[in-house]
Amino acid sequence: MRCTVLFSALALFVAACDVSLPTSQAPVEEPKWVQTPEEAARSFTEVVRAVEPVAERECRRRATVANCDFLIAVDPNPRAQPNAFQSVDVQGRPVLTFTASLIGSVHNADEMAFVMGHEAAHHIANHLARQRQSSADAAEVFGGLATLTGGGTSDVEKAKELGAVVGARAYAKEFELEADELGTIITWRAGYDPMVGALFFTRIPDPGDKFLGTHPPNKARMETVARTVRSLGG
Ligand SMILES: [Zn+2]
């Protein structure tokens, strides 16, 4: 079991999701730090130590993905917007990246743990591969529809592109809720309070229940967290 915090920007591959604050809400110049940088760094390190081993154990127990050795990376660019995302490096190792401004903008360790648990959950549930598959399948289906309706080559290509976008988004909200559920379990088992941690979302404007929107309404997310905590005996 290895627990690594790597303070460098990494070459990253496709990200499944992020928890970035929308541009209108996000600080444009200097990110607003709720804690001092020292407090935030100390708290982040403690959260990594507590959450990573739990995420790794949960990952191995579920055995949906081959590599469970999480690398926690910090993007040191102080101007990068508050953001956290999951990706996979060239060796297939799961990487959870946090910008310095996200680390500074969480209100407490429970929020940090919840964001980390949520991102780890995306990997454990194999969302990147499932999203790619859903995108590829829908591209084929849409391409087939264009052929049926007598479309030319360029129509078919356009239909495939549209299908790929629709396919990638079709499960986005479902994946977010799945990541919230498993993220709640990880947060809880790591010794943090997921109900407090999930309050992070209440500061992100509610995306509402948009058709093909990529994020579920905040109410649905909070309900998922509350239900999961009850199932854990909380
Ligand atoms: Zn997510």
C-alpha cells in the first residue's frame, strides 16, 4: 500500500469528471483561500493519508479495475481554478489531481475527504472506460441511423460525432451519483463525515435537472449521500 503525494503537474489523459466551480463563480484572479496555505496543506496531507488506503482497499475489494494504486497529485499553479479530477497515466495508474486553489477553498477536512473519495470512486467504478464505450456505441448507432435515412458520407460522420457526444453524456449524471454513493462509503470508512463533506456541493450553483446535463441536481446528490450514510448505520 503506497500513499504518494506528488507536487508536480503531470501529463494527464482524459478526465472523467471534475468538480470545478463554474467560471462565473470561480475566482478570476487570486483564488479565495478559506484556510491559511499552511493549514490547508496540513489538512490535505492528513486527508490523503486517511483516504488513500481506504480507497485502495475498496478498489481491490470490488475488483472492477486492475490498478488500485492511487497517485494523488497537486497542480501547483496558484492561478489554476478550483478543480479536482480523475485520470489514468501512461502506465494505467489512477491519478487524482487537485489544484492548489481547490485545496485552499474547501471549508474543512470532511469536504476534502469527500471530494477525494468521489474522484477515487470514478476510477473504482471504471467510469472512464464505461464513458468511452457508451460514446463509441452511440456513435455507431447514430451513424447507422444516418445510413438508413440515406445520408452521404459527411452526414454519417456528423451523425457519429453527435452520437459520440450524446453517448458520453447519457450516463454522466448516473456516474456522478454512483461516485457520490461510493465516495460516501470511502469518506465514512476513512473517518470523515460525508454529510458535512457533501456540503461542498451546496456552494456550487445547482445545475438543475437538464436533459443531457453532465451533473445531477444538488438535491439528488445530497439525497444519495444521506441514503448511503443511513445504509452504513449513520
Ligand atoms: Zn464526479
